[in-house]
Amino acid sequence: MKTKLVILFAFVAAVLLVGTPVFAHHGTGVSYDNSKAFTVKATVTEFRYANPHPQLFFDVKDEKGNVVHWTGEIAPNPTQLQQDGWGRKRSEAALAPGTEVTITLAPSRLGTPVALVQKIVNSKGEAVLGAVGLGAPPPTEQGKQ
């Protein structure tokens, strides 16, 4: 009887340990409000190509001309970005500090300057990084398919 109880306890503990990460991932619908998405001109201050989602830090001037420091979560993870042709080097070059971009954001439901980055466009009007709503990057001269 005692052996069965120990085996049952070990089984339940194993299921909880393995299953917990599945429930730990956040939902973007809970954190960000897509119905209030907006577009702003911004200056990149930092870009982190990291798991589980790359992070973009940027400055935006508010209606009074004050600089507001924003943080944006980019939905695709690095593996998905690589599959779409946006490896670390290319992404970091496209979003180097000081780069002027236009960003469409779904703001945090808490009202803080944190958002889900939905679209990034560079000063030439080209889509940057495989953000939500963007497809693969334009083909390079070597890799036109």
C-alpha cells in the first residue's frame, strides 16, 4: 500500500512539473489591447534578440513634446524570425540604436508605456522584422525565389 502511494505521489509530481510550463505562458490578449492599436514615429534605443520574444526599446515624443520611453514585445520568437529571414545580425542591423521607425502598437491594458509591436516600418517605408501582420522580408538580390 505504501509503495503504491509513493508511486502515485511521484506520478502526480511528474505531471505537475511537466505540465506547469504549458500554463505559464502569458496570453497577448490579456496583456495588450488590440482594439486600441495606434501608430507612432519612434527612435530605437535598444533591441534585444532574445527568447521567448525579442524586445524593442524606443522613444516617442508625446503631444507636448516630452520624450516617453517605451518597451515593445515582438510577437514572433527568434526561431520564427529566422525562418522568415530575420536572423540576429539582420534584425540588429535593421533596429540599431538611433534608427527612426514607424511602429504600430497594441498598448498595455495597464496604461503603461509597454506594448505589443504589431508592425515596424523603416524610414524608406519598408517592413522591418517579421512582426504581427508582416510576412517574410523582401528577397535579397542573391536569394530571390
